[in-house]
Amino acid sequence: MNKLSEIKSPISSELKTFNDLFSKTMKSSVPLLNIITNYVLRRKGKQIRPVLVFLTAKMIGEINQTTYTAASLVELLHTATLVHDDVVDEAYERRGFLSINALWKSKIAVLLGDYLLSRGLAISVETKEYDILEITNEAVKEMIEGELLQIQKSRKLNIKEEDYFRIIKKKTATLLAACTASGARSVTTDPDMINKMKVFGLHIGVAFQIKDDLFDYEKTSITGKPKGNDLQEKKLTLPLIASLNKANKADSKSIIRLINNKSSKKDTFQKVYDFVHKYEGVKYAEEKMIEYRQNALEILNNFQDNKAKESLKALVNFIVERKN
């Protein structure tokens, strides 16, 4: 049993039921839509978001129909944002497979994302789970604001550390916070418990994004070269921001100029990689990630000990130790 399977073990039966229900949720009377959604369902990834919903609910109380609704909502929202992101980024691969826009073009991909969002709204109305809808709707607003803020800052390459954390809290962490908050809300009305789990989700969301950003400064096993994916879109992430803050002005200006003129520099990624390691940007980012992990783990100390809680702890550690 791999680490993630072990983490999921306290909710394995609930996840199986959820996957069956979620497949039915995606069904449509339009054959083309069913072909596309089946393609999406076969490449569902790690399912960290619904796992967070179910583990949170099971740690606090008993999983119920509201929990399934909450898990469906966050998974529909997450899938829709991935599809839309691939269109915006003109990405033709997702998790090693062709993206929806690569196979069916951007127009269909955008419409699929819209369809998934509409299914989420429909489920909320049909089940009258307005509290859960409010939590997820807030996440949608925050995610859009985060994306726009990142675009604004990336154009001028003037992202400061506080901007970076504001962006990733909105873009990434807010959805994980919606998972844990809605999971808690599905089994309790205690505002203190719900808020604690929302903050827990924010902490692990920040740690999750920092880990993703650190992957950019690892050398690939195939080429031995740094990936540099974020630099292609002029996204300044924490390892680079920290290094720019620590470096002397001449080195910082040189790196910013290099990123701006990347089209004429074949070795841009390697030079930025060397710069970030020279000024210990990776080390700084790792320390911040561990800090957020510890904050998340401390919140769990407020809750009763059980298998779901142990799995949540293991999931926090998995997020910062994962290899992809």
C-alpha cells in the first residue's frame, strides 16, 4: 500500500461511494459531453480535495449526505478551474495526458468548465445546501481575484513576498480551505470548529503551493536541467523572490533583465537556477513551507484523536514531502 492509499484508508468506502456518485453527477444527455467527462473521470489524479472533505468530516463527526454534496462541489469546482486554466495558459498536457483543449479545442474546453460549475450550482440548489454553497462560492471569488492579481503583478515583475503569499492564499489555499471548512460544516454547526478547519486548510494550501513552486528549481532526472516552467510565464515564486531580496542590486537587476529577455537567452533557466541556489532561495522557501506545515499540525491538536485525524496529519506531511 502506497502512502496516499494508506492516508485514504479510513474513508476508502466513502471515497468509492463518492466516485460512483460523482460519475453520475457528470452525466449529460449530450453524447459529446459524456465522452469528454468520461475522459476527465479516468484521469482524476490524487483526489486530495475530496479526501480533505471526508477526513475532516470523519474526524469531527459522522459522514452524511451533506458531506458527499460538499465533496462533489469542491471537486467540480477544482476540475472546472483546471480545464479553464489549461485554456488560459495554452497548456496541452495535464498530469501527463493531453488536456481537454488539446483534444477538443479551447471553445469546448471553456464550455466544459462552465458546465461543471453549473452542475455544482444545481447540486447545491437541489439539496438546499446553501451553507456549503456559500463556502465554495467564496472560494471561487478568491481564486479569480488571485489569478487577476498574479497577472497584474507578473506584467511588471514587481511581486514582493507579501504579494506572493496574498496571491497563493487566494489562488490555491482558498480551495483547500473550502474543502476543510465544508467538511466540518457538513457534520457540525460550531463556528469555532469550522473556522479552525478553514484556517487549517489555508495553511496546508500555502504549503502545497510552495512545494509546487520548489519543483521548478529541481533538476529533472532526464535532462539534468531545471524545469523553469513558471519562468516561461514570468511568474516570480518564493524561491526567486527570496533570492532577489537577498542578492546585491547588480545581481538582482541582471536576473530581472534576463527573465524579461528570455526569448533570446537559451540558458536563462540555468542562470536563474544558479542564482536562486547561490542566494539560498530554495532553503528559505523550504523553511516557510515547514512553518506552514507546523501551523496546520498544531491546529489538529484541538480535535479528538481518531484514525481520520491521524490521516489528516499524514496528509499534511505527504503534501510537503511528495515528489510530484
